[in-house]
Amino acid sequence: MGHREELMAAARRCLEKRGYARTTSRHLATEAGAPLGTINYHYGSKEALLNAALMESIREWGDRMHAQGGSGPASEPADGGGVTERLERMWSGVLDSVRTDRPMLVATFEAFAQAEHSEEVRRQIADEFERARPEMAALLHGTGPAGPEATPGPEEAPGPEATPGPEAAEATDANEATGNAEGSGEAEDPGATGAGGGSETGISEAATARAVGSVHMALVAGLTQQWLVDPERAPSAAELAHGLRVVARSLEAERDTSGTPALRPAPDRLPT
């Protein structure tokens, strides 16, 4: 193992032992058994090395969470279960990780604070967020231009015979909550925000994937914060799913009564 790899492994250990803000360049060099100057030589700065180590840890953590949910492009529906089941499994995995990966998660929030004072830190974290948004949408819902659940054209929309009966109410609730049209049995509402919100709304699949991924990132981040600070009273995965369904129904009810489109058209980005 060369100095570059030794520094990366050392940075990950330092993040777990000392956290982001309390790790110095000397800590990193000593932990790696490498000269102090190798940090700048291989990574440019201490912050760049810590960010690279943190992002690597976060990606591995994210992969485990997605696997916990049993979802993603490679999974068949029978393996992944319904939307609610898949998401509750993933959220339960997030809650379990608060105990097993607490130092890494705390270091992540420390890095967010450093971003306020360092443009380099802010840019690296922001770029990672932007990369993760469509990735989460694709893994959890197959949402995106190349996803396996690509939006059907008008000729492929399910007919009335596919309309679900009362026994499918739970699945419908889950789809409403997550914005996924899969399994609804109805042709997609032109104003819908579901997977592949598509050309009928004027909103591209890329913009829809970005929106769906952003919602999941907000949920995971908020859930993690609550469990780090107050695990006794933080919500369970089932409570989160229930709350999300209620919010989704309220949004849909308001749209139905006001006639306002759920999303305003935009080519690749939703308006801010």
C-alpha cells in the first residue's frame, strides 16, 4: 500500500476516532506512518483528504442502505417488495446505522459546519449532493431517463381493466406517498409528480429524478439528525411512512381543489 492509500485509510480512522473538526494534519500523517508533506502532495490539502475519506465512507454507507431496502435497478419487484416495504426497510437500516456508524455520521455533520468557512469543503459536499440526487431516485424508484421503470408512452398507458380494487389501497397509498406511479393501475395524471413526470408536464425525467432524489435525501438527513440527538423520541420507519402519506394526500387534495399543477414546467430543473 502506497502513501496515498495509507493516508486515505488513516483519514477514515481519524474521522471515527476524533471527528472532522478535531483531526489535524499531524494526526493524519502519524496515523498513516507517512511524512507530513505527503498529504499536500497526494491530496492538495488536509481538508481535501478528509473530504475524500468522508465521501468514500458515505458512499459505502449509502450502498448498504440501498441494499437494506432491497431496491434498485437490479432488483425484481418480487425481491424488493412494494414501495412502502422497500422504503421502510431502508429507513430501518438508517436507524440501525445510527448505532453502528455513529462516528461517521457525526463527522458528516461536522463537515457541513466547516463548509460555511471553506469554499473547497462546500464545493465538494455540494457536488456529492448533486451526484447523489438522481442516483437515489434511480436506486429506489427506477426514476430517470435510463431507469428500468421508464415512463410509458400514451400507447402503453394501462387501460381501465388495470384499475385496482380496494385490496390495492395500501399499494396506492405508498405510491402517492413516494410520487411513484408504478402499480397505480391508472394512466399517469398529466400534472403528476411521479416517476417519469415526463413530457406531458413539460418536466423532463432528469428534473423528476432530481426532485425525487432530493426528497429522499432530505428524509434520510432529517431522520438521521433526529436519531442522533433524541433516539428515544425520534420517529420509526413506519411513522415516517405514515406521515409521508398524509403529507402527499394533503398536497394532492389542494391540487385537486385549486386546479394548480403539482409542478410548473421546466426543461431540466424545477423552479426554486
